[in-house]
Amino acid sequence: MMVITSTFREDLETLMDINYTRTVRAAVVQQEPVWLDLEGAVEKTVELIREAADHGAEIIAFPETWIPNYPWWIWLDSVAWQSQFTVPYAANSLTVEGREMRAIQDAARRSGIVVGLGYSERDAGSLYMGQAVIEADGTLVSARRKLKPTHVERTVFGEGDGSDLIVTETSLGRIGSLCCWEHLQPLSKYALFSQHEQIHIASWPSFSIFPGAVYALGPEVNTAASQQYAVEGQTFVLAASAVVGEAGLRIFADTEEKRGLIHPGGGYARIFAPDGRMLAEPLAPDEEGILYADLDLSAILAAKNAADPVGHYSRPDVLQLRFNDQQQPRVTRGGHREDPQILPPESGLQEAGQETASDAGAVE
């Protein structure tokens, strides 16, 4: 017996409206960031948006913390040495409602292109690893935070919550985003798969650190993670990657020892189809450029015919994901009361405010 609620009906209508008939021209960035320079980073972002649109792209994907850059110094030396970068990095991080974000939104609107942006987000005194989706009309339709920063990233960045595992409906289709090693988190991936993602933005830094020493941080493993995501979720994957050049090395690799820990290059941008095939010829690891490919969304249906892990290829009677997608406020005002959106485990699937079976009717 299934209870039909208003929420269920809305979800059903959304699924019925998913468009698998169009083709989307995609652009994926492989570029060196403008290190510790918010204004310069925004200018380069706007230029790349314009360039991609001039080549017919309808969506462009940027690397992890593209603005202002990935903080590679956290992997290279002591916390005391790293502290010299703390204030400059925070000062050059992006605020979601700031003029720099508005400038990028304006660029998206002028070029008529959807933008998947990676950035270091500054919210008051804290930093987060952010990803935004900006519509072709310039509307900021989603801004998420990396759920759990990886390893030493936690010395710089705070965490997101379940509301950050989101797939957004756009003019091009259903778009989701994850950062870097979030692609190794099976439950986070499944949360996005369950929202019927069509285009996935995989934002990576460069694969430059500890060459030959820590294989898991290298390009082979992490490029495979993007490809596996495409196959597992039957979705197109736009895997954007940064490049480390001499400009960056001069900032944070100030000794020969450090230069032995991080190498120039590391760019491994890729575009994958739902069956795992690569759709664009890769650039050299030290080359800056933009990859382009046409995404035929009907290929998703072909892939899902074989394996749909949130549909016919699932066994919810055996395995289920419990997913709290509610935003978690740090302060609740208005007295002591239970948040109606967050229920204890014994409450089951019934949400506060939903109709009961007797109210809504039931179907066999």
C-alpha cells in the first residue's frame, strides 16, 4: 500500500517532465587559476565564459575552488608556515551575495550560458568549498558546500550539510555537482543519483601533489572516479581540472624540497558519457584550454535501460539510503520546540505536516 501525498505528486510530476530529447553543447575548463587574486580570478572567469559561449557552449564547468585557487600550501609544510596564507586566502575568497558573484552572474546572462562555478566561499569568518549553478539568464539557482572537506582541507574549510546534496532543474536539464573526493563517497553519490541527475559537474583541483608517492591522489585513480560516476549514475560528467604553473609554484613551492612534492601541470579535464566513453580529446596535463562536447541526453535512457540503480536495478527491500536533506541551522530562535522538519528514526517516512493515509486516500 502506498500513501499518496502532495509531495509525492509533485515529485512524480517533476519526473514526468524530465527532457531526454535535447542535445547540450558543453565546455569544461582546464586552466591555471589567478592565484590569491579575487578580482583577477573573476576577470579570467568572465573571459572563459565568453570564450565558451563564442564556441557554441550552453554550459561551462569550472574546477574545485577555482576562485581564487586551490590552497596547495596545506599539503606542503607545517601549519605555522601555512599561516602566512590564511588572511590573503580568506580575503580573496568569494561571498555568495557579493559583487564578484554578481559579475559572474551578469557574464552568464550576457553570454546566455549556464555556469557551474567552483570557489572558496567566505561566509562571515568561515570558509567553505563552494559550487554554484548559475542559469543562462544570470539567476543563481543553487549554491552548495562540500559536505566533508578532505584530509588537511579541514584545517581551512568548514562542512556543508544534507541540503548541499542537490540536483537542480535548469533550462538544460537536471544538474548536480560534487567536489573532488566527494566522488569516492558512495552514499553522497547515491543521493544525487536518486534525484535523476542528467549532467554532473565534477570539480577537481589539479593532480599535482606527491607525484609517484601517493597513488590515490594521482590522475589515474581520480579520472577513473569521474568515469565511474558517469557509469554508475548514467549521467554525463563534466570533470573540470585546474593546472599548476610557475606562477603558483613561486607562491607556495619556495624550496627545492617543496618543488619535489608538487609538480607543474596536473590538468586532467574530461567529459564522459553515461556509458563511460570519453567525448572529448584530452589536453596535455600542462596545457590550458577548454574541452567541448555535445551531450545527447537520450543516451541517458539507453544507459538506464541496462542499469538504473535508483530504478529497476535497485532492491529497496534490501538496501535503502537514509538521507537528511534539511538545512541545519546553528541557532534556532523562538523558544524550545522540536524542529518539525527533523524527525526521530521511529517516526518513519511520515513528515510533519504531510497528509495521513486517511486524509489523502491510499492505493493498493
